[in-house]
Amino acid sequence: MITRDEVKDEINKMPESFLQELYDFILFLKYRKYQQEDNVMTHIASEETLKEWNSTEEDQAWKNL
């Protein structure tokens, strides 16, 4: 496993012209992680809500529509 110090060392070796691209990539990784977590939470919430609709009572209420 790579350490923060190793990453910092590599960053310090990079030319200044790469810093913006590196920073953008870091933000992209953070955004992607939060998007994935949000998708998981949305899926879990949806499953809980749909359980209420999967019932005989619901089937009866909607059968004539």
C-alpha cells in the first residue's frame, strides 16, 4: 500500500505545469467516490420504499386502473 508521504514526494517532483491537471484529477476522484456512495444510498432507500408497494393490499387498490 502506498503512503501519503510517497504520494507527496511524487507530487513534489512534478513540474508546476502539471499541478492544475493533478488537482483536477484529485477533485474528480473525490466526486466519483461521493457519487458512488450517493448511488448506493439511493438504491437502499428505494428498496425500502418499494417494499411497502409490494403487497396484496396495493395490488387490490390498483387492479382496476
